[in-house]
Amino acid sequence: MSNPGNILFNEPSPGVWADVILPLALPQTYTYSVPAHLLNKVQPGCRVEVELKNKKYAGIVKTITDKQPAWQTKPIINVLDDEPILFPQQLQLWQWMAQYYMCSEGEVMAAALPTHFKLSSETILVYNEEAGDDFSHLSDEEFLVAEALLIKKELRLTEVQQVLDITHVYPIIKKLIDKKVCFVWEAMDEKYKVKKENYVVLNPFYHNEEELAAKVNDWKGAPKQMELLLAYLHLEKTAGDVLQADLLKKSGATAAQLKGLVDKDILRVEKRSVDRIKSLPKNVEIDFEFSKAQEACSAAVAKALEEKPVCLLHGVTGSGKTQVYVKLIEKYFTEGKQVLYLLPEIALTAQIIRRLQKHFGGNIVIYHSKFNNQERIELWNKIRTGEVKIVLGARSALFLPFKNLGLIIVDEEHDASYKQQDPAPRYNARDAAVYYAALFKTEGSTTGAKVVLGSATPSVESYFNALQGKYSLVELNERFGGIHLPAIEIVDTRQVAQKGKVMISPQLKEAMQQALDADHQVILFQNRRGYNPYLICGACGFIPQCNHCSVSLTLHKYSNKLHCHYCASQYPKLITCPACGSSNWLEKNFGTEKIEEQLEEEFPKNKIARMDVDSVRGKKAHDNLIQLFEQHRLDVLVGTQMVVKGLDFDKVSLVGILDADGLLSFADFRVNERAFQLMEQVSGRAGRKKEQGKVIIQATNTKHPVLQLVQQHDYKRFYDIEIENRRQFFYPPYSRIVLLTLKHKDKTIVENAADRLALLLRQDLKDYITGPAAPVVNRIRNQYLMEILIKLPKEKGMSLTYKKIIHNHINLLSSEKQFKSVAVVADVDTN
Ligand code: ADP
Ligand code: ZN
Ligand code: ZN
């Protein structure tokens, strides 16, 4: 197995082995022997260069052992990091995630690490245009690679190997990345040019005050440079990050004088993207007073966290939860603890960033998947050393290496986008946060970091956990400023003539006119370009329902049948309406684009804009639109789910929900929960300041219980009804769902495989298996899909056992020749 061409490979192993995680979907870790000369360097959490199947990878050392494995091992080729880039907590999180969400630690690693930490033979290095061509600071070997990069702009790792004519190239590449000569190409990167500016920083050597004092006291000549240095130190203290332009302006110094200090390697100049790392002073400013209700709520949260590690904060929309978080963050910050503030990706807008920066200035950093690789590495390291204290981010920020985490806030905890869909790990960041936090136990304390889950419409699971006593529960029932929750009017659209137009009832139109005349703003909500069409009787509004469940049926195009997702039964398309005998069926489904067009006709004097996945590509466009609306340069915003996410607008007095039926007809056991959450959240955008807002919900099925509950803003009644449904049908939180999706390009093969797997599973888990059945969208990218739904009981300590059983049966299926090429994907706690 060993490579005879390389001396290192023949070195006798001192009897130490390392388990290494590779960033691949491999079922296990791999064991490598540790050569004697690397013995002192190999530590858990460090990256090592290893070979697997003739390819090289940078893997992470998980554990070190002196137990000899029963098989022949290859040696570790190199150690890339002088100190671990991860803490033990993260390795634990990875392991838990892999087990709980039924994937491999390698897949977790691939999701968790920034691209720059992941190297393999396939990696492509890209020359950093900003590096210039002065390579005098590089070693000979680095220089060779840098020159090749300068000429070719891109190199594969295998090409780097040819350039150097040696096999152990990873340490050199790592150095080149550290020195910013090149970066790792990432296919998914958005190719927009980020505006960069020069920042001035002190050579880290002088962070040591004695060294700095010695340098200053011993200053010879160049008094202007001295003045400039002092000006720099002053600015750094008061303003945080120092812009070169600012420094020169404030000190009155010249660029040449700055260059003098740079040549002496006292100061350094770095290019940074301006919209990201803001130059804000590192101070904390709490410039508001709590209302009485907030005061009580805040005290209750503090007390709750003393008793239990997780607290659910149920506060109505506009109650001022963000302000409660702010004071909580301040508390942990002053104790010297790190804080992680999680938000759904879409809600991570300039608005919330500004709101938090107002209070925490440069102490808060934003971790976003769209950040460039270099910035992500910098943040990673600053969080690991504890330099960065407060992090605001979307779900993947959970993977950051916190040093002493004190608090995680999961804002809008009900939000479905906390769950990663594809690829694995298909984790829910809210639930993983609860696990991760508990790992931060300090000596002498029995609990780890604390978690606050916040929402106006908590997920059924979290509320259940709170009522069961697993989490504590704190409520904030009034809006800040004593404003009433919006008044909700439900408009029956059956009598409204539509004539191929978007449904805007006279009531809604009039209310819009009134709001716009009063110089207020309007939000209209339409759910996502529903690719789940449903049938509705054009005469009486009847929507076909399942005979066995209280769920609307979904029209499946491929089978031309109506399907029920609760019990998997199918029905032929109805010819005549069982309620009125009409045969005038309408297929329901209209998009935001059409609405925008029509509104422009009907309200020619007003500015209308649309916000959905098609109109706002990328984060910038989304933020810009929000800002335009905030500044009242738009009057009406038509949007999908995107308009719902935690935004705070002053002048919105009216919200219209165009098609509530569409929300209530999704084929999923969470349909009622999602519909309630969406409608309550979108309503929550109305009348947040000054006066009570108004909401108009258009529906044909006006008697639907969820609509009534939204009208009364009655979350608790909603929960009581919903939890009873869940209990009856053995859905979460009473069971734990594992959804298996089988994929293959041949329809018959995948159907047979699904039948076979269901049969195997039923041997051990018979009552818990539903299906197989074809999903609503049963063919994606030329692959046919079949699903098996498993509802596992929540017996203590059994979860892993069940998952192992499922794993085994999947492996059994894959070992059968005809099903070898069928892919099986497991999704735990589907969303
Ligand atoms: P929620 O997140 O609960 O929907 P927000 O935190 O967005 O509510 O608060 C609603 C509005 O009330 C915001 O504009 C916020 O700035 C304002 N607000 C909340 N609490 C206070 C306070 N204590 N002092 C001043 N303004 C507040
Ligand atoms: Zn009818
Ligand atoms: Zn059914």
C-alpha cells in the first residue's frame, strides 16, 4: 500500500494512528498512521494531507489512538495547521449531526468548513489579482507556484504538483492562501465585483504594548511619521477599523508618510470590501428604555435561563422582541461571552444588521454564505480566538468555532429555512443549536450556553417542548407602544367576477385606495408561484378533500389524479362538483408577476414593486428593494414569502393576502401550521407604529378554521387544535419523521426498489411505515422519485437504534444487483 517513491512513507510508524474525516460522503472516517516526525504536530482538529484512492485531500483529525487497526494503513503525508482550526465541541457537533440526520461526518465537514480549508486533488487555485507581482516575500517553492499562477491565472492541484515536481504540495498551497497570493475557486461563488477600500492596520507584533512603547520611545527622525502613527492609534481606539482615506484626512499626513511607516513594517495596508467589514467603533450603546411589558418579559427570560438552558419567547408581532434580544446580548457580552444571533437567510437583511449595529457597533460581525472566502477565513479565525464576540448569521453560522459561547438566539425560530434541504447534512439549525449550546459547559457549571428561541408564531414542536417543560416559556402579548394587532377582514371572493384577472376584490381595492390616499404603504402577499395546483369549483368554491383526512387534494399533473398526502390515497379528477353539480372547474394558481402588471394599470399614480425569487436575484437586489420601500420610494410591495420575514416598516397600514385558499391547500401535514404562521406574520407587517393596521384576507373557503384563528390572532387555540391533529395522525411532535426518497432514471426500477425497501423496513418497523408513494413532483432532473415515510415513536434512547435499522435496510437494498444504482436519501425531521 505504501508509496516506495517517497522516503517518508517508509518511515516506521511509532504506533500512533489518527482517524481522519474527509470531506466526502463516505460512510466512516479513515485511519492513517502517524509518522514519527509528525507525532508532535498531529492533533485533533488539525488538517492533515492524506491520500485516498490516488487522490489527495485535506482531512480533519478526529481522534488519535495507539490501538493498531486490523488492516494496513497509509501514513499521514503532512500536517497543515500548527494549531487546531476547530474545538472539540465542533467535532462533537459534527458527529451528532451525522448520526441524528443520517449522513456522514464528511458531509457535515464539507458543509461546515469554509472553502479555503478544503483542499483536494480537484481543487482549482485562482490567482488573486490584487496580490500584485512582487513575490519577494515568498519562499523558492512558493515563488514557483505564484509565478505559474500569475501566467496561467488558474492551476489545478495536480498541475501545482508538476510545477514543483514533488508530491507534498499542500503546505505550500496553504501558505500561498495565507499570503493571499491565490484563493480556492468555488463554482457557486457569485461573480460580482465587491468594492474594496484600503484599511490601515497595525503590525500584530505591536499589539504587545511594551513593544509598541519601546518603538515609540526609541523613535528617531521622521516626526511626521510619528504624528501619523499616534493619529492612527487614536483612530483605532475610537473608531475601530481605520480607513486609509480617513486616516490621511484626519491626520493631515501624506501618502508618502504612510508609506514610510509601511516600509518600516509598523503599519500595514489591506484591501477590504467596504460593504462588509464596516468601520464601526467597538462600543455598546443601549439608548432605549423598555416598556413595562418588555421589562417584565426580559426579567422573565433571565430567570427562565437560570432554570433551563432553553427558553421559548413567544411575543406577538411588533412586541419589540429584537429590543429584548439586544439587552440580553449586552448582558452576555459584558460577561465576556460570545453570542450567536441566528436568522433565516432571507431575513438577514441590511435592516436588522443596521438595527443591531446601532447598539453594538463594530462588536458585531455578520457571517453570510455569500461572503468571499478570504473574509470567511478571517472571521473564522477571529471567532476561534474569541476576538469577535457577537455574530449575526444564517443557519450555517452554527458551524463557527466559538471559543466561549454564552448565548444563541434563534430569531423567527419557526421558519422553515432553518432546515437545510439539499445536500446533506439535512439539519435544522434551531434544533442543532440546542445541542451545540449544551456542549459549552464550563468547569463548575452544569449547563452550557443558553438558547432563546423567539417567534410570534412558534413551531408546534417548540411550543410542545415548552408546554412539556423541556423548555421554559415566556410571553410578550402586547405590541410596543400599545398599538393593537391589526384588524383582519376576511373577504369572500366567490362572488367576485375574475375574468382571467388577478383576484382583487372591491373591498381590497378600496382599502388600497384609502391607504395610498393617506400616503401610507401597502403590502400584498401571494404565496410562491404555487407549482402545486389545486382544483376549485368555479360556481361554489368547493375544493375536493380527502375522504379520510381533512386535507385538500392536490392535482398531480403526471397522473392527472387528485392525491392526499396524509394517507397517500388517490382519486380521479372530479367531473361534476359534488356540492353544486357544476362542471366549471378552475385550476388555481396565479403569480406575482401578473399581479404587479395589473396593479400598475389600476393604480397608475403609484409606484409598485414586486419581490420574489425571480425579481430579486442575489442579496443586494433584495436589500435594495427593502430599502426603497423603507424610504417610502415605493407605495405597494407585492411579494411572496420574502416579504414576511421579520421586517419592520413604519408606514404600512394595509396588508392584503390575495389567495388564502392556496396557502391552505398544500399537501403536507404542516399545511395548517405554515398557513397560520404565514398569515399571522404577514399581517404583522401592518400598523406597527402609530395606529392600528388593517389586513384583508381573500378566500373562497372563508369558514376555514385557520382563517378564523388568524382573524382572532389566537395562537393558543390554533396550537390546541393542531396538536390534537398531530396526536391523532401520529405526526411530530408525537413521532419523529424520517422521509426516504429513492431516485433513479428508470421509473419501474425506482418503483420496484421502493416496494422492496418498504418490505424490508416493515420487517422491523411495520406500523411506522407509510408508502411507498410518488411525491407531488415525481421527476426531477430526469430522475424518478419514490418516497417512504417513516414515523418513529419517540421512545427515549431508541432514536439511534431505529436509524441504524433503517441504515441497514438501505444497505441491504443497495447490495441487491438490480437496485445498486438506486440512490436513497434520508431526511430526518422533514420540514
Ligand atoms: P418584533 O421583532 O417583536 O416584531 P420589533 O423588535 O421589530 O418587534 O419592534 C417593533 C418596533 O418597535 C421596532 O420599530 C422597534 O424599534 C420599536 N421598539 C420596540 N421596543 C422599543 C423600545 N423599548 N424603545 C423604542 N422602540 C422600541
Ligand atoms: Zn360547486
Ligand atoms: Zn387522506
